[in-house]
Amino acid sequence: MVRGGYKEPSNPAPVSGPGALSQRTDGGPSQPARYISGLPQGEGQETYNNQTRAKVAGTPYPSMEKMANITPLNAPTQFEDEPGTTGIDVGDGGGSELMMDRPSIKSNPRDAVAKVAMFDETGETELIYQQMF
């Protein structure tokens, strides 16, 4: 006997294909419901209840296990025979011609400061930008 209603797919597709290749995309990864302590009276339980009623979407970022292979910024160099300026057009070592597989976008300080100023809520970067340029 077939019953109606929502049926969560066991293996949802990240993106649906066209026509006959289409697959359901709902029911993807989700986070477990978590109780948040320290909220005003009743809001912690209400927040938890809302999380159990509707699934909270999973994170799009990689897990910590996948990030274990990332080299930290303060790690010692893995290329002791190369100067620190290799890959840039200043100092010892090869210049930007070594970075052929990288996009060749030429940025300048004006653009960089302008981009930072867009996200600075204090307005201090905008003042620096106006004084510099």
C-alpha cells in the first residue's frame, strides 16, 4: 500500500540533473540540534525545539580532519634552498614567471585598501584610504 507525504531520500544529489537524469536534492547533510545555554528564560528551549522541527543545514566548510594537512603559517619552510622572495618580482629568486599556473591579476595598494574599507565598520580604513590617495 502506497502512502503519501514527504519521504526523505537516503542518498540526495548535490545538484539535480536534467530530465530523466534528475534526482532529489533535499535531505542533504544536517547538524544535530543543540541546546544553547545562557539565553533569556524560555528562549533556549524554544531555539532547541525549532532546530528539531526543521533540520539545520550542514556546514559547507571541510571538517577538521580534512584540514589536518594544511600547513600553518608559522611552520618552518619546506624549501630551504629557495629565497623567501621566490615567486614575486622583488628580491632574490625567480619572479612572477614561476607562477605561470596562477591567474595574472595585477593588484595595486589602492584597490586593496578600497576593498578593506568596504568591510570596515569603524570607518578608519576609509579615512586612511582618503589620506593615502
